[in-house]
Amino acid sequence: MSVTPRHEFYETDEKLTLSIFNKGADPAKVSIEFGPRKVLYKYEDHELSLQPLKGQIDAAKSDYTVGKVKVEIRLAKIAHGRWGALVGDEPDPIASTSFALPPPAPTQTKKPRKNWDGITEEILSSEKPITSDQDPNAGGDATVNEFFQKLFANADEDTKRAMMKSYSESGGTTLSTNWDEVKKAPVDVKPPEGSEWKKWAA
């Protein structure tokens, strides 16, 4: 008649360790059989059958060692989590998503996402707009006209004469402030690159 040996267990989420107390057991005579939901231990007249196990195990990754006082069996759990008992008649927890899911990864404090739109807006708003004094092209035609009006208003008589003569004779394509150069000859028309100058008949 078989005798059930004294045994106890402790577990982690990944593994359950079962200790069977068989003092002085001969490793050559110890027989242990692993199944998806069973463990069968035999040594002489000592026998321990655990089935169905509370959860499914990976037989290939499960192992055991025979010591002087006890036989230690390590069961690798397929579904991580605590069993709380060795056997149970519940459906295999591997089929339950609540158990089958791996444990959540340690939570990491997420760094707040940078609001690039807000940063760009802040930079743009902090930049002072370029005035027409700094760049005649800032602000389009209106600003260019404003720049030339200021230039004309603050110019001396020779500069004003040079500006008016060069502008009118070139058909608005040239504006010079050098009277010494402009007074020598009529100012040529210089149309923008890629365009052609034509006189319209009255």
C-alpha cells in the first residue's frame, strides 16, 4: 500500500517549488513525471499524485533535485500569477485572459510630451518683427515704399534729384542716390531678369 509523503510548497508568479520530505532517498530510484497539469512522484512505497494542478506548467522547463532530507521539484508556470494551492478543479487558467496575460511591466513615469507648437509660437512671439530700417524687403511692397519715402525725405537736394531722375528715366526699374553719376547721361531701363521692356504707344 502506497504512502503519501509529507510535502509543502512555496511559489512566485513564475515558479512553484514543491518539497517532498523523503530522507535519504536514492536519486536512482526517484521517479517524477511531469504533465501539463500534473506531477506524479514515486519512490519505493511513497507516492504523490497532484492532478489537476491549479495551473498549467511547462514540463520541459520544470525540474527537480534529490537531497539528503527532501526532493525539491520546481514547476515552471505557463501563466504567470499565484495559484494559492497545488490542485484545483477550475478550468485551466491558461485559457483565461485574466491569468494568461503576462504580468504588467514595471510602470515608468512617462516624461511629459513637449508641446512643440507652443514652443514655436513662443519663440516667434518673442522675436521682434524686423523693421523696414533693418530690412527694406520686410513686409512687402508697402514697407519698401515706406523705406524709400523715408530715404527721400531725409536726403539732401542732390540725392533727391538723383532719385527722381533715375526713377523716371529708367521707367521705375532703377533708383540711384548718386547725383554725380546720374547727371552725366540718361539712366538706362533695366527690366527684371526674364522680362522685356516695351514702350506702349499712346
